[in-house]
Amino acid sequence: MTENWTSAVMMFLGLFLIGGVVSLGKQGMKLGATVCAVGAAMAITAGVMWW
């Protein structure tokens, strides 16, 4: 595993936001789900790039 904790935190944040996308999608809040999806994509991308 990596020694850079920022990468692990960003990956966890991205997975957490994916859970938010699923939750908001089930509630019918499409705008909130879209915002969470964009945030999740950026967080996972940042985590991969920091790796």
C-alpha cells in the first residue's frame, strides 16, 4: 500500500460520495446525486493521481 495518507483519504471520500449518489438517486434528488457524482469522480481521480 501507499505511504501517502492523502491518497487513501481521497479514495475513501470518493467511495463515501458514491454512497451519497446511490442514496440521493433513490430519493429522487437528481441534482444532489449529480453533484455527489462529480465530487466522487474528482476525489477518486485525485486519489489515483496521488498514489
